[in-house]
Amino acid sequence: MALKLAHFPTVKELAGFDFEAQPPIDPKQIRDLAASRWIANGENVLLLGPCEPAS
């Protein structure tokens, strides 16, 4: 319901992310963060740095 209320032009899902286009990104780590266990554990997440375009 929140996504509908937000009126985003498109909805993107993690399943559609092209990890091969961004080799430095660890798919396992991203999926682990997406599980949101860090919230229940009271941990923080900090994402740093630019996402470099694929060559």
C-alpha cells in the first residue's frame, strides 16, 4: 500500500538488479542486508562511495 501511495514511476526489485554490471557489489551481502535482520539486531548500516559504471 505504501508503494501505491508513494506514486513511484516504476517499482524496482532486488531480484531484477544486474550484479554482473557492478562486480564490486557482493550479491550475498546485499541479499543479507535486504533480509533486514540488522534492524531486529539494533545494528546500523552505512553505505559509502559511488557506484562506478560498468566498463
